[in-house]
Amino acid sequence: MNKLYCGVLNCISNCGDRCCRGEIRVTGEDARTKSDTCCQSFSQSRGGFQNSLYGTAEVDTKISCSAESCAYNRNGNCSAESVTICGGGSSDCRCTSCGTFRREK
């Protein structure tokens, strides 16, 4: 489980810069940089319905990760203690990214 910080201000799961979901999925099978990744679990908030699906922020979140070249990827799961998802006011999951991504050398 990871501490997940969410910088995607208009995601329906953002609850005070934390994620309200118990699990998210980060994709980026061929990622070479963090911009090649995205939060596949992103869903844009529309009309003030933010957090209505998931409730309060989770202390720890399970992060499934398909970015095989990331140093934190352990058998499809993220092993970083804390993770930041970036994306500001994204309207699509492809505009989000894993700010913690670090390419394994």
C-alpha cells in the first residue's frame, strides 16, 4: 500500500489532494519518462460531484502499475512509499501522469 497524493484537481476521487479510492491503476507499458504514464483510474468531476463515489481519503492506496521500466514496479504493483499523480485540471486520463515514476537503469 502506498500514500497517494493527487494533484489532479478535478478528478472525482480527489479528496483534499489525497485519493478516495482504495486502489488505482497506473499505465505506461513502454514508459521512458513520467509523461509516458497516466492514471487510468482518473474520472473527471462534473458539476460538483467530486468524491461522491468514494467518500473520504484513503490513508493507503493499492497502486497497480504496468510501467515495466519503473524502478518501483514489483510484479505489476508499485512499491514506492508515497506516490504523486500529476495533472492539474486534466479532462482525460492521458493528461495525467505518475510524478513518482523513475526509470530503472
